[in-house]
Amino acid sequence: GQNIDQPTEMTATEGAIVQINCTYQTSGFNGLFWYQQHAGEAPTFLSYNVLDGLEEKGRFSSFLSRSKGYSYLLLKELQMKDSASYLCAVSDSNYQLIWGAGTKLIIKP
Amino acid sequence: GAVVSQHPSWVICKSGTSVKIECRSLDFQATTMFWYRQFPKQSLMLMATSNEGSKATYEQGVEKDKFLINHASLTLSTLTVTSAHPEDSSFYICSARGGADYNEQFFGPGTRLTVL
């Protein structure tokens, strides 16, 4: 079957760095997405990886290893507004998104 | 970037009534639209996938006669929750695909449905 695993919840301190991991097993692979979702709102796009390596975009970076079925989202210089759920999603062979359950990130002052 | 709108943003209705939710792609043609449902503290659950001009493909466990999906044009899809019941209360989110990057889905802001 298809499976996406990510931690349920993480806590970090304002100004620090946090890494949210995602492992996947899917039928086919056409890229991995990270989305941010604040409570009561729809997801917003953060990053897309289809080749191995690190993609950096401001305070957020995303890494992919296709051979390991593994990705992480790295958030630097954490701000209170980064408190949200972070969703990992893989595009399978049919270009359909398979979603992880999301990681709730709590930022403490 | 690509913009997707949803209307209404929230709706409260009585049990037994039907509710229609619209999803529009504002600046691109959406060949495929997706409808998701999200219950509190849970992840997105795909309900159905619709391609313009054809019948929607429903996920297992989603009643196609209860959740009617129409994708009559490249910019509009509608989801009608028929004979809504309190257990249908949820956050309904649509997404659209078909812009320059075929792989990416652009999400609407969501519709919060409360059935009394």
C-alpha cells in the first residue's frame, strides 16, 4: 500500500531551527510537496522536490533522498507565526497526491 | 501564482437540506479539480477527482449520490452535499491542477460547513 509517515507533533523555541522528517512508500514517484496549514485555513505551498538534494527558499529548506524514500523540511530562525501543521505529500504515478497526516509544530517563546 | 477561489467560505444549514460549494480557478484552466474533506485535527482526505467534462472519480467510502460533483468548465467545479446531516459538518477544500506546472495543485481557501 501507499504510506506517508511524519511525526504527529513537534515543539521548538522561537529563533531556533527545527527539522520535520517525512518517509514515504508509494506506487511511483513524481515529486514530493511540503505544505503549511494554519488552523482553520487551507494548505499553502511551501516546496517541491523531484530530484535528490536540498532546495533552499529563504528560511525554509527541503531535502529529498529518493533511494531512501525520505524527505525533511528545515525551518530556520523560527517565528511565532510558523506555528502550524506541516503536511508532506507525494505525487504518485498517476500524479495524485498521497498525504501524510501532518506534523503540528508548536513554537514557544 | 495560480489562484483558486471557493464560495461560500462558510455555511450553516439545517439537517436535510442541500448545500452547493463552488470552486473556481481564476487565472488558469483547471483540467483536473480535487475535493477534499478535513475533520478537526485530521489530515486532508481526498473525496473525489474530477476532470473537465467527465464524471468524477470517487474515493472508496465516499457516496457519489450524496456528494454530487460537477466540472462543467475548465474554471469551475461544484460540490453539492445533498440531504446534509450533522456528521457531514467539516472543512471542504478544493484544489485545481492544470497550470504551467501540471504536477502542482493549487488550493482554494476552503468552506466550513456546519449542519445543525
